[in-house]
Amino acid sequence: MNATPQPSLAEREATSGDAAPASGPRPRPVLLDVNGIEVIYNHVILVLKGVSLRVHEGAVVALLGANGAGKTTTLRAVSNLLEGQRGLVTKGTIALRGERIERLSTSDMVERGVVQVMEGRHCFAHLTIEENLLTGAYSRRDGKAAVAATLDKVYGYFPRLKERSASQAAYTSGGEQQMCAIGRALMANPKMVLLDEPSMGLAPQVVEEVFEIVRDLNQKEGVTFLLAEQNTAMALRYADYGYILESGRIVLDGPAAALRENEDVREFYLGTGGGSADGERKSYRAVKSYKRRKRWLA
């Protein structure tokens, strides 16, 4: 049975609260607009199948879903890191502030204020924490004093990094390395940070600390975040808006508060709803198809 066609992004915005009413405050401008992209790896493996999403300036947007759903591929498509993985955007458009960016290099994206923190942290193991941070400012042209001021700001948000500034990254904890990776991105003075699986491999207390810092950076510095995360409960606590991916498609999106209360999200992503009789975990798409069949047969 074919899935019900997804409404357009404009239609979703009109009903989801993403668009402000005519009499209300003006909505924040759209920073990133991803429209119907398809991504293929090795010329044969179709991973993304018409993904559309929007990120408004100053927002925290969560890209949610299980491992293999296409979250990392979506971030790589935005930051133009697909080529190194033999991936290619074959359909659709990606625009930053209205400018098409599919053919730009990753360094061009950094110059436009878009920086990705990759899954697994990827610190330079042989460099100290401070040396790692300073590599993030490599492309800046505003002088040493401005870079030093940004470094002080990063240490203000991550006091643990200042304590370990002279330590080799290889000998720091996973949480400290994740903080270092985020701090290194901030050294480029980004407008938007693409954050890939920030909770991976970290203790729950450290995960919460990292997300609290993300919130502070968003609220105090105005940094926009698009984060890919398997920890749905944590992501929806800190995000403004969320998109749920399954098998390379967006199956649900909406304000984070609404997603937290959605019956199907609670059951299949937050683990707080009911389950099937045999205890098997079904996909969101399968459940929605099952519910549609029940309605039609009735």
C-alpha cells in the first residue's frame, strides 16, 4: 500500500505554527532551506528520498531518527562534505539565505558561517586542547586580538577546556573532546552549527551539560543549530522544532513541544507509550499505515 503523499512545506507551515499569523510578530527569516533533496552514494545507493526542511535564524532544530535514517547524510549535504564519502545530491535544492549552495566547497560554507561538528568528535589527538581550538580560527582574517577574544569566550562557556588547555586531546575524556569539537567550531564565528550526534558515547550527566551549553550559545550568542540526534527525548527538550526521519524520508515534523506530546512519537521514539502485543518495535511509518487501514476498513 502506498504511503499517503506528504503535504508541502508551505502547507505544513500554515498548520504547524511555523508561520506567524498576520496579526502576530513577524517570523524570523529563513536561514537554511532544504527542498526535496535526494542523495546517492557510489552512484547506486539512494539514501535521501526527497528531504525538505527549514531552519530559521536563531532556532535550534533537531533532526531525529534511528541509526541509518539519513540524519548524518542530511548534514553532510548541507555542509558539502558528501564528496569525500562518494555521495552526491542528485535532486532538489539547498539554499542559505536564498543563495544556492550545492556546488560550493566546504571552505566556502565556513566563510558563509556554516560549520559542522562531525559525529565522533574527530579532535586532533596529538595537539593540545588549545591548539585544537585555534585550528578552528584558521580561516579568520580579523586579527589575533579578535581570535583571542573568541578563545576567551569559548573558555567561558567551557571552563573545563581551560583547565585542560595544555593537555593533549588524546588524553582527555569523551565529554571534554566533544566540548573541544564544539568549541573549535565556535572559533570560526559561525552563524549556524551543524551538530552531529553530540550525545554519542557520553554519560547522561555530560550529555545534559553539552545540551545546556548549546542552549546558552543559542540564546546568548544567537548561534543557530541544526542537530542530528538519536536521543529524541533530550533533543526535544532543547530544540524549538523537530523533523523525524525514517529510511531517508521525513515522516513527521512540528514544534518540539507538540512532538513531545504526540502519541506516536511518545510510543516509538520516547518509549513512554504502549507497545505491540508481541513486544516488537514497529516503525512510525508502519504504524501510521496500520492506523490508516483500520480507518478505511471501518
